[in-house]
Amino acid sequence: MNNQLHHHHTMLKSRSRSKGLQVILDSPMETSADHLSPRTRERERIKNRNSGIRTIASIIVLGLLSVGSIQSLDWHIDVITESNNISASTTISSSQTQQNQENEQEQKEMTLHTQAVEKIVLPGERHSGTNWNSILPKRVITIFGAESSGTTFLGTTLAIAAGVIEESEGLVGGARNANGSIEMQHLSLPWGSHCESETDLVRVVDAMVPVECSRLEDHEVKKKKTKKKKKKKTPWMWMEKFKRGNQRRLSSGDVRQICRHEVSIFNESKSCGAKCGVGEMNGYALYPRRFSVNITSHIDWYLQRGVDVTVIISTRDKSISMQGKKKNHCNFKDAREHEDEMALEIMREGLEKYGPFGSIEKDRVIVSPYEALMGLQNEYLFDLYKQLGIKSTYIPSYKDGNKKYVIDDNANVTNAGTHIDFAKEQAVNLSEPMMRNNTTRQDSLLPKKLITVVGLERPGVSFLSDALREASSKMDGFRVQHLQLFNVNLSSHIQWNLVHDVDVQVVVLVRDKTISIKERLRQSHNHVSPEQVNSEYDAEMKIIREAYLEYGKDRVLIVSYEGLMQLKKSYLFVIYKRLGIESTYLPDFIDKNELHVAPIDDDTSIGG
């Protein structure tokens, strides 16, 4: 008996020393303490068992912490001390959980890579994370125009406003924004190197594809040349430095595969955008060194690949743009004229098929005349931002590049050197009534529809008002009036007519500022100074800006004289439809700006 008590005392000491870890093992106490009552023994048994559960959990925690492999540990132990039912639940996420997560991440990356490389991406299927992980952008805005038509100024302005390039940069070729979702393209018609001869006819390609998927037709020949020559700055050099966003960097092999499968450029494709590469070039669109892009097929190409595309057509006085074209792009007269006419045909077709009333789709082509932008400036530019969905207040430095090409006002000579009888032309203009209408005296004094044509010089405004009057002559209740701005406030004019239930629209004809001021000086028989005429011009332009800002393009239509002379019926019919005129009437498009621009001297070698 004494031996049993001694053994029991030793076990209690051991239990006391190990209390910190609650290490409770089955001991003879449970079986040898016969002197305890049954109720006390049962209580001790339950207590010891609960302590054992806690001890096991503590050992597991310490072990996992010691090897640093614990991912997460959620453990919960319920102890019911008043009954025999003891429940314990422990949930432990270990290294196996970590391995599963790594496997899932690896599988996710594999899936994204498969989508990019092995699948033609359809609209809405492209991965859209922080960066746009695709060679094809989400949005493309392309600025087209004949060479030296203001495309560089317009493209750079829009690219800065859209956050695609910095203010210190210029847009030549193209660039993408930081995450690669928006691409701005600047493509003159034609695009590329200088023309090389009179017979060097420019080819027309279907589209300007993403720069990663484009190569020169003589790419291989170019690589084999060993003789170093001084590099000229050509658009292709800038295309090779096309400003990318933060997209993934790919090897040339990966790029070619993505161009084949994601962008759908391969030898058997219906359209590679340009000439389809073969062999090791299969997957690339091959371009000549000088080419024009068909606007209609360019839009089609991107829409078929799920890209939202908008085209801006920049127009500029033809005589002036031809001066710049000779100086900087093409020194051969026949080639220059052929290229320019081809450019105009491409722009006309694009406007007819994708313009505001396009036969295929509406509002994918926007006309932006250089002279209108120089005249109306911020109001016109901000409206263009709005049409493109660009949220910006960026204002460029407006520097009119036309002025240097306009001949001296004191030399009233044509390009052929013959004298112009401005007095005779002026007398005819001044004899015309200030207001024209299609109603008789028996008609109501207030028309159902009023079209007010205004401008800053008479000849151009007379041309447009005559065309609108003739085109609307069979329209019931239409009236066309021609007003001068010096005694009319356009905003109050619009408001007054609207209050009296007259559907009024104001058509503002904008013409090159220098030429307009010259015309006004001639109309005044030089009885006023150029400074006074310039001041009047600025004051009247302010009236136009205020009305345009207040009533927008639905009530105040800005029409470019230079745009009319270049795009002709394609542009005029858009104006008819915006005014509600149903007509196919065409006036004679005689560009009188040619009288004011110095002739091109093709005997002098400039550029080329």
C-alpha cells in the first residue's frame, strides 16, 4: 500500500513539472487511485483527456512553425466539461495547400498564353487586365489626309490629349497608350518614302496593321546589305520605333505566331492588310516603301477583328498642300498630281461609306478641316475630343501654316500671271440680295425651316448659299438666308427663331483666314486698313465661337470651303442631309483659292 502511495506521489510531481505543455499521459493514477470516489475519478478522466487534445494541437502548431511551412491555421476545440460528449475540430492548411495554389496560378497563366497565341481573338474575349495583353488594340484612331494637309499637327494634338504620347513628342507613324489599349495612327496618303520618278505609281493596300505584324517587302534584301549609308529620316524609321505601351515582350517567333493566329495574318487569309508574307515571312503583312491605305478597307479590317476604329480625315487647301508636298515629299509633277487625286478619291469613298450618313455604317469617319481648326480653335477642337470620347483640356499652340503660301495682296495676278478683275466680281456680289428664300409674298413671313448662311467673306458664302437655295428649292417651307455678321448676333438670332417655332440652323462657312481678309479688303476697295479688317475678322469669329459653344453642331454647322473644293459632292451631300435637304443638286466646284496661292515652280529642285 505504501509503495502504491509513493508511486502516486511521484506521478503528481511529474505532472506538476510538465504543466507548461499540458503533457498528460495515461498513468497508473487512473487505475490505481481506488481510494477516489467514482464521480471524482470520472471528472479526472475527462479533465485529463481534454488536456491531451490541447497538447496534441500545441505540438502540431509548434512543429509547423518550426519548419516555416504553415500557410494558415484555423483550429477550434469545443470542450464540454459537464458531459461525456467532447468534440474537437481542427482545420489546417499546410504545404499541400500552397502547392495547389501554385498549380492553379500556373494553369491560369497557361490559359492566358493559349488565348493569346493559339486562338483568333473575337470581340469581348481578349484579356483586359491592367495591361492590354494583345497585339491588337482595343481602340484605333487613324488620322488620314493628303500629304502636307495638317495630319501631323492634328494627330499629335489628339495623341497628346488621349494620353498616348507626351507633350514633348510628335506622332509620326503611331503610338499606344501606357496599357496598350488605345492606338493612334498617323498616315498620310501616300505614306512612306519620297516618290522616285514620274512613273513611280503608288500602290493601295487594305489596311495599316499593327506594327509588330508589318514588314517591308524588301526586308530580306535590306538585311543582306553590308555597305553602310547615311540614314535618311523616313516614316519607316519612325515606324520601327513605334511607341508601345507596357505590353508583354515577345520573341520574334512568338510575334509571328500571334500575328498568324490572333491577328489572322497568314498566307491563306482573305486579307493580310497588305501583301501576305510566305515561308518564314508567313504571318507578316509586307508593305512597299511608299503606299496609300484604302480608308474603307482599313476600317473593315479592324472591325472584322473586333477593334473599335475611327478615322479622322484632315483636309487643307489643295494648292497649299501641293506646295508642301513638292517641298517635302514628291518633286515630280505628274506623280504628285496623280497621288493627290488618288488620295482625294480614297477620302471621298471613306466619307460616303462610313461618314455621318455612311452607306455601310455611320460616324466612323469624321472630317476635320485644317482651316476650320485654325479659325475656331478650342471650340472646334474640344468638340472633336467629344466625338472621339477623349476627356481632355489640352490646348496646342495654333500656328497657321497657310499664311506663308498666300501671295502678296498687292499683286492681283493669277497663277498664269493675268490680271483679275476683282471690281467686276465684287459688283456682282454686292448686287445680290442679303436674304434669299423659296417663298412668295403670299407665304407666311415665318418659314417652317430657316437655314442661315454666314461667313467672313462674301464669295465663298455666296457659293454655298446658292447651292443650298437651289438644292432646297422644292422643299416645302424651307428658306435660305445669307447674312453678314457685323450686324447679327448668332446666339440671339437662333434663340429668337426657336421661340417663334422656327426650326433654324446656322451654316458657318470657314475659309482660310489670310485669304478671307484679302477678300474683305478688296470688297472695301481698300478703304480700310488691314489691321481694321483683321480686328473685325477676330470679332466676328468670336461671335461664331460663342454660338457654336452654346448651341453645338446640331444648330451651328461648320463647313469648310477648302473641304468642299476637295471632297466635293461627298462632303456637300453630308451638309444637305444634316440640314434635312433631300437633293442631288451639284454646283460647279471652282476653287477660287488658287488665285491667292503662289504657283509651284517645278523648275526648281526641292525635296524629291
